[in-house]
Amino acid sequence: MKTLLGFSRIVDYVAEIIGKSVSWLILVAVLVSAGNALVRKVFNTSSNAWLEAQWYLFGAAFMLAAAYTLRQNEHIRIDIVYGSLPRRVQHWIDLIGHCLFLMPFVLLMVYDLVPYVRTSFLSGEVSSSAGGLIIWPGKALLLAGFFLLALQGVSEIIKKIAVMRGDMEDPTPYVPSHAPLEVETPAGEAR
């Protein structure tokens, strides 16, 4: 288990570095979008390449940050039932969900995207829009994002098993986002 937890720490570190780094791509995408809009309004001209660059930047930020989102336990979950269950049951739900839903999906996507990206790269696929960009980098970002998500899924499974066995503390204790806040009131005032 120590070796697996060591692997998990490496995957977590990589996901954190990449996730935090690509957050800047959103700012770049906004600047490209604003610049493209400004040029279109002021000079009455536009470029499909700049429009597609926005899509690439946003897609890169979204796909490459997916593993970091999973690592931070910020992925989509329906908390209505989950939040009312004991923590041990929540661990089992997470483990089963990762094994039966997350991993088959991301592994299928990696499997299907490898030839998809390879074909696009070898053919030199270019956008059908006039002045558009080459396509394979965008497809490669999809592959990279799902590959990182698959690695992070394995890391989460390792950590979940370790927590359930008592080999480590829970790195992401569940705290419902809709829990009531404790508010201090001045002495003598009723709530």
C-alpha cells in the first residue's frame, strides 16, 4: 500500500501543478475574445483562427483541469442523499462510483481518442473554416485531459481504499456545501 500511496502522491502533485497552471488559460481566452471583438467592431474584420483559438484555450483549461477538480473533490455530486449518509457509506459510494462509472468511461475515451488523434495528426487535419487552425492539437488536448483524469481516478481509488482500511487520514472529509453556518450573536441578543 505504501508504494501505491507514493504513486498516488505523484499523480496528485502532477494534477495540482497542471490544474493550477491552466487556470491562466481562461484569462488568455477572455483577452483573445475581447481582442477579437474589438478588432471586429473597430476594423470591421475578424479571423476564424482567433475564434478557434478561444475554443482551444477554453477546452484546454477545462480538460486539463478535470483531474485537479477530481483531486479537490469538487466534481459534480448529488448531495441530497449522499450528505445524510454515514462517512463509511460515502466512502463506499465514492469507491464504487469511481470503479464502475468514472474509470470505464475515461478508459474508453482514452482508448477511442488515441487513433482519433493519431489520424488527425498524420493527415494534417485543418479546420473547414476559412483561415482556421490545425485540428490535431485540440484533439490531443482531449486525449491528454482524459489520460490525466484516468490517472487521477486511479489515485482516488488508491486513497479511498487506504482511508477505508485505516492506512491514512481522509484527505477530503465531506463537508456539505449547504450546511448552516454558525453565526456568533452579540451577548443578550436572540437569534
